[in-house]
Amino acid sequence: MEKIKQTINRALQFLTQARAELKKVTWPTRKQTLASTAVVMVVVAIIAIYLGVVDFILAKVVKTILG
């Protein structure tokens, strides 16, 4: 029974500390979040296009070599 109480106390202590840490976090504004999301989407699109072009070229080269 004592072990259960210790486990519960540790869990409560963890949750209390986690809540205190979350209060210290500086959350991004909506504008910052949208700007970061846009940057990520543009970079992903650029990389996808690049990889698509490289894949197309390599596929043509392999097809030419293998007949």
C-alpha cells in the first residue's frame, strides 16, 4: 500500500512540475505560427520538386542503360 502512495505522490509531483514548466513557456503568436508553417510548406515543396526531377532523370538514365 505504501508503494502505491509513493507512486501516486511521484505522479502528482511530476504533473505539478510539468504544469509549472509549461507556464514558463513563451508560446508563439498566431502570426509567428502561420509564418513558420508557410516556410516549412515552401521548403517541403521545393525539396519534393527537386527529388521528383532527380527521380525522373535517374529513371530515364536507367531505362536507357537497360534498354
